[in-house]
Amino acid sequence: MDPIALWDCMSSPSCVVTQGAAGLISGFTLFLVAAGLTLIFGVLNFVNFVHGAFYMFGAYFAYTAYGLTGSYLLAVLTGAIGVGILGALFEIGFVKRLYEADHLLQILVCYAFILIFDDVVSWIWGVEFLAMGMPDAFRMPPLFIFGGVVPPFYIVLIATAAAIAILMALVLRYTRYGKIIRALASNADMISALGINTRLIYISVFALGTLLAGTAGALAAPVRSLSSGMGFTILIESFIVTVIGGMGSVAGALVSALLIGLVRSFGSVGFPLFAEGLIFILMIAVLILRPQGLFGRSIREA
């Protein structure tokens, strides 16, 4: 524990830039996963405990596509679309039978699939740690901003995740599909009575949520070690994001994910052995002061 080191970092522009960039890349990646998780819960009322496995598949799909094509763009698209299709099939085959089930049963079934998917990954790609490596297009000297070191890949990853966040906000706010999704979350029976095929909406929402997780895994694959079970850690962090931001709130997921990323990044400077503990302290503080989360609605408001 060295709070003086943290103070020195906060007073140094170069350290702020370096740690801030690391925090943003972690936060935006976490947002993409958590946004899909909170979208599925907010609209479908389904606790998708297997969500981290879709992040894992996104990384492995991207790894395979990159090895075949050498194109990082095709790798990301393969990871995102491939996981979106996998999510749609998973919803059709299993999830649709669990919407009316108790949340505990949903979690238990999803946990079983976590173990199954981890074994599938081990069977197909092996049990060894894999690494995509940095794409050739990003193998260049880092940028120096106020003396801080920022790899070009970080800028691309942050910009891409930010663009996806803005696109999500526009789609949910201004498109007919987004309005249907928001209405479905409030009153599914009314949407069905209006002649809208709610089954297709359910499938599309689940596929969109898993696509976001796959996108996060594919985008982060060059800077992450790939292994079966890699999705479990980010799953726990995603649930922390949804709790802090408010269950069902995409805006809350964005704010809380960035907050967690920055707390972890700067916390590792002053509290290297307790950086993860700071995140849980943050969650506890939010739950005490605002149990519904930063952007969640209270029971009275709901």
C-alpha cells in the first residue's frame, strides 16, 4: 500500500495519461460485455450467467479468423457476428424455455453451460494459453501525450468501443426497433397485442447482447491471453457493473464500467495488492447510498 505513489501519479500528467488510457481500454471492453448483459436482463428479465462464455468465444473466433486471413478487421467481424449467431441459436434452443423460470434456476442452467462451453473450447482449441499477438497494422511506436505512453492500438480500441456505445444509444433512442425494445421491457403483452412478433424480438435482443460480448472478446484478443474459462472473470466484473450502474440501464453500464476501469488502473499504482478490493468497496458504497444503482429506478419509481 503506497498512497504517496498514487498522489505522485495523480500530480504527474504523464502518469495520468498512461494510467488513464489503460483504465479506459479496460472500462470500454467491460462496457461492451456488461451492456449486452444488462440489455438481456432489462428486456428479457433473464439472468444470462453464461454471458462471459460468449466473450470467450468472441476471442477464440477472432483468433482463428486472424490466423486464416491475417486481417484484424475480419477477425473482429467474425468474432462479433459468429457469437451473435451462436447467441441466437442458444436462445432458440434453450433460453426461451427459461424466461418464466425462477432466476436461481436460470443461473444454475447457465452455470452448467459455462462448464460445457469451457470444455468445448478446450476440445477445439486445446488447454494451452493462446495469444493472437498484435496485428501488423498496429506494430508502430507508441504515442507520447504529455509524456504519457499510449499505444496506437489502445486509441483504436477505445474509439471503436465508444462508437459502438454511441450507436447503441442512437438505436435504442431513435429507431423503431429501439422503441419496440423499450416498450417490450415495460409491457410485453401489449406489444404482442399490437401484432408484433415478440419471439423475433426476443431472439434479436439476446443475439444483440451476445454479439456485444463477442465484439468485446474479439477486440481485446490481441492484448489478452486466451484460455478456456477466461470468460468467468469478466462475467463477475460485468455483474458488478450492472449492480453499480443499475440493472437494465445501458447508460449506467457505460458510466460504471469506465469508473471501474479507472479505479482499477489508478488503484494498482497506490494499492497494487488491493486494486480489485477497491472495486468491491465501490460497489458496496453505491449499494448503501443508492441500492438501485447509479442509473437504476427505485421500486417506487418503477
